[in-house]
Amino acid sequence: MPAVSKGDGMRGLAVFISDIRNCKSKEAEIKRINKELANIRSKFKGDKALDGYSKKKYVCKLLFIFLLGHDIDFGHMEAVNLLSSNKYTEKQIGYLFISVLVNSNSELIRLINNAIKNDLSSRNPTFMCLALHCIANVGSREMAEAFAGEIPRILVAGDTMDSVKQSAALCLLRLYRTSPDLVLMGEWTSRVVHLLNDQHMGVVTAAISLITCLSQKNPEEFKTCVSLAVSRLSRIVSSASTDLQDYTYYFVPAPWLSCKLLRLLQCYPPPEDGAVKGRLVECLETILNKAQEPPKSKKVQHSNAKNAILFEAIALIIHYDSEPNLLVRACNQLGQFLQHRETNLRYLALESMCTLASSEFSHEAVKTHIETVINALKTERDVSVRQRAADLLYAMCDRSNAKQIVAEMLSYLETADYSIREEMVLKVAILAEKYAVDYSWYVDTILNLIRIAGDYVSEEVWYRVIQIVINRDDVQGYAAKTVFEALQAPACHENMVKVGGYILGEFGNLIAGDPRSSPLVQFNLLHSKFHLCSVPTRALLLSAYIKFINLFPETKPTIQEVLRCDSQIRNSDVELQQRAVEYLKLSSIASTDVLATVLEEMPPFPERESSILAKLKKKKGPGAVSGNELEEGKREGGELNGAGERPGDSSAIGASNASTPSPSADLLGLRSAAPISAAPPSAGSLLVDVFSEAGPAAPAAGVNDDGFLRDLEPPTESSDSLLAEGPGDSDSAPPSVVSEDPTPPLPESDELLNKFVCKNNGVLFENQLLQIGVKSEYRQNLGRMYLFYGNKTSVQFVSFTTTVSCPGELQSHILYHCAAAAKLNVQLKPVDPLVEGGAQVQQVINIECLTVFSDAPLLNIKFRYGGALQNLTLKLPVAINKFFQPTEMSSHDFFQRWKQLSQPQQEAQKIFKANHAMDTEVLKAKLLGLGTALLEKVDPNPDNFVCAGVIQTKAQQVGCLLRLEPNAQAQMYRLTLRSSKDTVAKRLCELLAEQF
């Protein structure tokens, strides 16, 4: 860069900056800036042409004003004119102004691009560097289109100066990050890779950043860089600090370049060439040896540079995971850092050892440091270091040390920081389950966990202990005894009450022989906690009480008295009131045999992935669970694990099929949001967050928490008569399901319906008055839909009624009779006819699919707003794919079945243009949302997607196979569906073509 002579100093700029700094107030500063802006504007608009120096000075002032936070709306053309100057300082200021103030959509981009082209072709290295810096700083797509082909040529040209090569490499890196589709290396690949052999270390440092980024996206294209990177690393590692004098930092040769080389090698597996691999192992051993040498300087910069290389080398060793000697040496080196006085080093050592613990070669070496890690967990001042210590304990745990580690983590939990308690609880629960050989120890651990950190014990944890107790006969008596003793504590956490209510309700008879835990003692102990609990827990306890009546008939009068009291049967909460009334009636009229059948013991839960493991994995922290651990957890915990499903109330009795269970139940393992309150929310938060993953909780009017769909049955004749409005029943009839034609559906109904083909939750309709939200779940041929009607105004809706009708093929086949031609059974629950301003009401719709159908039912909504009748009709988001059951198939089975469905009427095919970006993950999500199983590695073409599923109806099962073939180049899809029923293939093809 040429030196700036003394005459280039801009006195006017210096005076202006001085004036700004001397301003006593903001007003004075603004006044001075406005005065200067007026002066600059008059100079630019004056008749007298400004020389280069004046333009430069005024453009500099504008730039300074902009950096002070003021808007600049002129001067851009003058800055562009400076680019054509042959003076370095003038051109520099022009490029600086453009880099800071010109956006990618500016009309001046074409002029700027022309000036940049002139400088790039000038062969003046200083001007070329300025132009390259400007391209990188702006980094717009227009610049990438203009220069993406030119910059690689400059980078690899033999006559390009080293400083220009550095700038070109970094400029190309910036363009590749912003517009990767425009930067096509092609013929330049091998020449760019060979820049690793360049004599100039600065060029190599810049080029390796570019090559690393390119290798991450196209590893095969750049795999030749491995041998060159190893060779270069070897030369640096084996050199003395005096050999690379210009690039030696505090006695460490080229530390930044060494780190980048090691990071590049982490993009590839270990080299296949024996000589290259041997040389690389030698380099890594040398780095580990140098770490043991006495420091050559006491300066912190020396140790930082040395340790940076060491940690990158260890990361590479861990990445390869193939050299037992290196892994053990790395572990020992990190072990020395665990007691280092530098907090950052301790943190990094713990973090790296977490990864080392997962290697079969170094796991035992990591375990030797268990006492040091436990001490760090107890004594570290920095919470982040303590969290890494907890992560490492979790990672190094196995059957030999599980009890020690779990005990230490439980001990630490009592004083742990609030920010990490929830994660600690999950880890303790997982370790206790995964490595339990003694089930009584597992039960003790979880109950102790609830006692110590009850507020941080999520539902998944206490669900899990119940699942395991139910699935293990040999631990049920011990669990009942232990939880009974735990409930006797004066201060008992609500989660403990939940576990106690569930286990005693199921297995209290196993400890009833002891006078100290007789049936009445158990009941009184549980009921003493009743008034302190929340509504969901009280509901669970009521279910435990009715179980007690079955287990211990002598408790029947006492429990009936409790159920009969006003605080229960007239409870303001409809869930508790309904349970109390139904349980009281059930206990009064049912015979002993009926009670024993309805209230029988919960069956074992089917084995599935642990929901606790899944929850911890979602956290994605440094100590989160890997996919391998999930599989291992399923294998090792197989004997102990129950299901990953949520256990229901101990009732599980389906006391009334007409009741409305909680919409948050998880029979399908979906862990949906908590039930949505039917009470009016505040006007400010109407329905917006109803559809989030964790919606606001409130009870729905129902019984079985475990049975979202369990009590869903086809409407009976009695319900037909209830819903068939008689001549004198108009005042009391609930919303009807009718077959008459309502008003025509809104024009956008089909578009709204298409939004729900691949999802079950969302906003179905919204205008200035009303918002309608949907939450639904389906299992086999049954479905339940929750509709949420939100009043967006401050005025109440009156005479609010809803009806469902069916056009065409569904006409007259809903609810009134189950004729052979009926397609769907639909049953509506009543909806409140008065909707207050800013409130929402909820309506439940039960759906049964009798046979395949094409048209969606119509929902008609009528209400009066300000005296005016509002009448609108929508299509309910119920399509045939909602009743899919995913089916896993091998490649052989899939194509064998595909050939069997070869009749022309069994296939529907459509070729269409992509409506959305062709993103692989989005496509997978939509196909899974369809309800089918996405079959991996089945189609010979890895770009294609194949799916399989069976549509469950009451009358028949319809198998479906799907094949989606994307063509990214043409932005087209070919969608093929084959089905044993022709109408199904055709309908699904129509629905899916709108989704991609």
C-alpha cells in the first residue's frame, strides 16, 4: 500500500470532527451537522467542478456523519466518481463510502461494477485489492453474478501478486457464503487446492479458509487437499520458531495456519494412503509432545497459541477415532488441564473429554479422572464449568460406576444452579433407568430425585417411573411401600403425590396387609394432600379413590362420602365435578364384577424409545444424547423400560364415553400441547399462542388423561335421538349435524383445506371478527378434532351455532343412520351460544371413517354481531389421508407390491411444476405429515422419496404406495400413487400435488 504523504491530510475534515467533539449538547451537534450538510450539498450542486481532493474531503465528511448515526441521502454519485481517480487515497475513500453506504439494490451498482472491472483488469495490485475488498464488503448477489467467474482466474494466475491472491481468496470465500450457487469452481478446483503449496504463508492462510468452506459442501471434489494439508502441517510442526520468522507468534510457528489445517482435515476421514496417514500421526504425536515441553515464554499469548493447536489436534484425533494410542494420550493431556488454574482451559478440557468418553478406545482412560471431575462439580466457581463437569460425568457413566455418579449428581442437585437443574434431573433419570440392575434402587433414586428437585422433574420423568413399575411385577410391592413412606413427609412435592396416587391406586393392595398401611390409612394419607394440589393432580387422586373402592370394598362408604360432598359434585372446575359425579354413580350402581372389569389393573405399556432420552436429545447441548445413545438406551433398558407413552390416570376406565377427555393426551406419542381453556382469555392474547407446542394449560371437560381417543366410539342410537331435533326440543338441542345444503363454502375454502393436508394443528380461518383454530389427532379409523372459536372484537357474539353437513357423496350419511353407503360418522359436542368479546370457546368433534371418501364435510357457523347475522361455511380439514397407518417395508417388499398394483385404474400420476423451494428436509416433513412411513434407502435413486401406508376405515383397509421424483434442474416433480382402490390413489394425488 503506498504511503500517504503529509499533503494528503484533510484539514477541513479534522476541523469538522473537532467541532463535533466540542459540542456541548445533542442539539448543538445536530445543528453543526445540518450546517455542514447544507454546505456539502451546495458544493456538489455548484457550477464549479470540484477537484478530486475536495470530493474526497466532502465524501469523508458524509461518511463520518453517517457513522454518527445520521441518514445520508446524497453524495453517492460523487463517491462513484472517486473510483475513476488514479490517486490511491481518493479511490480508497470512494470504495470505503460504497462499502458502507451503498446497498445491493442501489441503482448505482452497474456503475460501481464497471469501475471495479476496470480496477481488476488494471494489473495495479493496490487498485485490485481495493476492488476485491469492496466486492467482499458488499457481497451482493449482483456482484457475485458479475465477478464470480473473474475472481478464481485472478486467484490462480501465475503473475498475480501475493497480496492480491490473499484478497481474492477471501473475497471468493465471502461470495461463496452468500451465493454458493453462483461460485462454480469447476476447472479451477485443482489449481485452488495447490495454493496450499504456495511459498507465501499469507496466501496459504487465506486459501485454506476458502478450501475448508468448499470442502464442507463438496468433499469429494476437494479430497486431494488432504495430502497437501498433511504435508504443509508436517513442515510447520517440524520447523523451529526461527524458520518461519514472519509468521511466528510468541515462539509458536504459524499457529493460525496450523489450526486451520487441522480443522480442514476434520472434514475428511483418515487418509487411506499409508504414507500420508503415518506422516499425519507423526504430526499429531509431535503436537502432543510439544504440549509436554516447558513453555518458552511466560506470556499468556504463548500458552494460548500452543493450546489452540493442541485442542484442534485433539479434535482431529477424536474425529478419526481410530488411533487408540493417540486417544489415550489426548485423554491424559486433557486430564492435566482439569486442575489448571485457567478456567477456560478447564472448561475446554471437560468439553473435549465428553466427546472422548464416547470412544471405545478412550472410555476407560476418561473414567480414571472421575474423582477430579466430581471435585470440579462440587468446587468450581463458574457455573458453565460445573455444567460441563456434569456432562462429563454423564458421558463417562457405565454399569461399573453408575451408582457412584448418580449419588454424586443427586448430592449436587441440592445446591445446583437453577439454570441447569432441569437438565441434571433428566440426566439422573436416564442414568438410573439405563444402568439399573436393581429395580428397587431405581425407584429409590427417582423418588429421591422428586424429593430434592420436584419443581424441575418434568412429566416425562414421573410418567417413566410409573411405566416401569407397571411393567415390572417384582418391583410393584416395593414401589408401593416406598412411595407410601415418602408421602408421610410433612412437605411433599406435588409430583410425589401424583406418583403416590397412581401407584397406590394400582398396587396399594400389595401393602394393605400391614396395619400401618391399611386401606383407610392409605386413603387418608392421600386425601390429606388433596386440598394442596392443582386440578390435574386432584383429578388423578379422584381416579385413585375409585380404584380403592375396587381394591378395598371396606373403604367404599368413606370414599363415597368424599365424592358426595359439595366441594366435589359442585366443584367450579367441570373436570373435577364430572369425575366426582360419574365415579359416585359408578360406585353406587355397578356390581362388584362390573367394577372389577371397569377398574382393572393397567396393562403393561408397549416398549418404545424412552421419552426422557428424547427430551434430553432435544436440548442439543454439549452433553446431549447422541443417536447412538438413544439406540443403546433402548437396548440396555429393554428389560426395565416400559413405553415412551404417557401413563394415564390410574382410572383408565372410560367411565363415560360421552365425556370429553383432555386434548393433551398422548396415545399416539405426539406430546401435544396442554388442553386449551374454554374460559375467556385476555383480549390481548386471544388465540395467537393456542397452536404453539406448549399452549396454555386448562382442564377440558373430560375423564381419562390417557385416553385422547380411547373412549371415541361411533355415535349410538341414543345419541342419534339426542341429536335429532324433535318438534318441541328446539330450545335445548345441541348443535346439529344435518344433511341439508348450507350456504356455499367460502371461495378460499379449498385453499384453507390444503394447508391441513400435512398438518393437524393451525388457524383454519380468520377475519376481522372471528378466528377459528384447529387441533386434531387420529388413530386408525377414529379422529377427534378441537375447534377454537375466538371473538376478536370487544362485542359479544350471540346465538352462536354451528352445524356440519356433507355435500355429494356424504349427503345424509352422517349420524342419522349407518347405511352401507355412509362414508363418515361425525358427532359434535355443544358449543356455548354466547361468546364474550375477546374470549374463545371450544368445540369437540368426534369422527369415524366408515369407508373411503373424497369430499370434506362442511362446517356452517352462524352468529349475530351488533344485531347483524353473520353466516359463513368452511370445509372441515378432514381428508382421507388423516386415517393413514404408516407401514415399514423393505426395498424388496415395496417393489414387489408396487408391481402387483399395476392395473391402470390402480395408479394415479401427475407431473407438475414445483410451487415451493425444493428443500429435502421440507419434503420429508410434508411426506411424514401426510401420515405415511417414509422408507429410507428403498428407491435406487437416492433423490427420490417412497412412502407406504394403509388407510384404516371401518369397512376395509386400503394399502397405498407413493413415489415422488423431484427434478431439481427442471424444478418439476413426478408424483405416482398406487392403491388397491382407484379413487384413493386419484384423491391422494390431487391433494399432494398442491403441497410441493
